[in-house]
Amino acid sequence: MIWLIIPIIVLVLLTIGAAIFAVVTKNLLYAVVSTGVISLGLSLFFFILQAPDVALTEAAIGVALTTIIFIITIRNTTQYEGDHKENKIEKGAKS
Amino acid sequence: MIKKVLVILLLAVIGFYLVDLLAQIPFGEKRDNVGDYYLQESVQSLKVANAVTGIVVNFRGFDTLGEVTVLFLAAMGLSSIMYRKKKKGDKDVRAKKPSSRILQVGVQIIFPMVVILGAYVFIHGHLTPGGGFQGGAIIATASLLMLITYRKFKVNHNTISWIESIAGVVFATLGIIGLIKGMSFLENFLPTGELNALLSGGIIAIIYVSVGFKVAAELTGVIDTVLLNNKPDSNNENN
């Protein structure tokens, strides 16, 4: 029985860790990828909790489509949050 | 300072009334029988093995029509904001460099499988978990793979809007036929067949196939619009 619980605990820790990392990090690309990891963990939870319909939706929408749309947005704006030095370098180099 | 105090006071008042309301509801007791009714009816009289589909498409069919409309409006709004006509001097926003050989070969193998999985999910929506929305999203993921791998892969927006419109019209027409037959909107008027057979559940299978086509077309259109039609500011255009 204990062997069944351990992977679930690992999954919980992974999801919570990804959520905290998404808030803390200044690199928006890392933040978006870790939101994808949150969605993956959530869809596994939905599957474990016997809601396979919701799990399918979460896997298709949350992991793939939302992440890709955010990555496209980041490609067209800046990659770092706030007044990061790399943003300034990029802007200075191009103008 | 006084702003913060006001905000805290407001939150305290809202919280007090919420707790006051919620405390009156007994916790953990069974208060309605609608869940039991749905579980029983979707298997016994509708002959739908997946009770979620029975609820979403039959008992709550009108809500599903509303959801489809919301998705349609969102996709239309997005494309009307982002769409721009190509001028002669414009460079293609997509990178000129072809993607790696591994990605190209892998997508060639995986693309038909993903499309078949999506089609399976929405055709068997009344038998197995999943349905129109999920299957459509899976197919949109497949076309996303093609879009980011092959530079020459193009999505025809005319075809997409035709598929979208026809699927929406099929959904609404099925609802209106129910009205004509003297029942309520989206009432099941076809024979329900046997439990666990592919042709069972009456109009549910037809509605989910049309919803699947509609969602797949809409999400593909959204991805294509966002990926190709956005214009990076003039600073970025040089890379």
C-alpha cells in the first residue's frame, strides 16, 4: 500500500514545486514551461481521481495549446520580467 | 494607508457574510437526487455508456451549444484582432531555417496517429471518456506540430470557416428538429439503440462529431492566426 502512495506524493511535490517556481522565476519562458508541468501533474491527478474526461481536456489544452500560445507571445515580446538587464541589452542593441 | 484599511474592512465584511451563508448549509449531507437521476437515466433510457457525455450533450445540451458559441466568438474575435494582410515588403514571420531532421521525421510518423486518436476520441464520445472538445483539441495539437515543423505547411482559412459553419449549423438543426417533432430543443428523437454499441445514444454521437470538427477547426485557426499573423515590432524584425 505504501508503494502506491509514494509516487502520488512525488507528483504532489513536483506540481507544487513547479507552481512556486513559476511565480518566483524572472525568466518568463521557464515560468511558462513550469505552468505546463503543473497542467501535466493536474491531468494525472484528474486521472487518479477518476475523472478521465477532465484529464483529457487538461492534457490537450493545458499542456499543449496554452503553453504554445504563451511561448509565441514571449517570442514577440521580452523574455525577462521587469527591468532585467538582458532586456535592456536587447533593446539597446537593436535600436 | 487608509486605502489598505478600507480594503481590509471590505474583505472582512464580505468574508463575514460568506461564512454566515455557508454555515447554514449542512456539510456532507446529500441534498439533491439529480445526480442519481442522471446516472440512472443516461444508462437506462438514453443507452449512453459514458454518463458525462449523456449529461453534457443531452440533459445539458443547450449549455453545450452556448459553450460552442463562446468558443466560436473567441476565435472570431482573436482572428479579427490579429489578422493582417500581407504587404509586398513584409517578411515572413516564421523562421527561414528549416527545423531539424529528427523533428521532421518524428512528426511525419506521429501526425497521422494523433489525428486518428482525436477522431477516435470524439467518435467514441458516448462510449469512452472524452468527447468533442477533447478530440478537437487533440487534432488541433496535431496541426500545431505540423505548423511548427514544416515551413511550407499552410492552413486554408476558407476551409476552416466552412467546416466551422457547417458543424455549427448541424448542431443547431438537430436541436430545431427536436422542436419540430413536438419535443423540447435538442431532445433525442432518434432511436437509442443498444448500450455499448457504436450506433447508440441517438443524436448524441452526431452532435459530438460535429462539435469535434468545430473545435478542431477553431483551435487550428486560432493557432495559425497567432503563429503567423502577429507582427513583431520593428526592432525584432531584423532577426
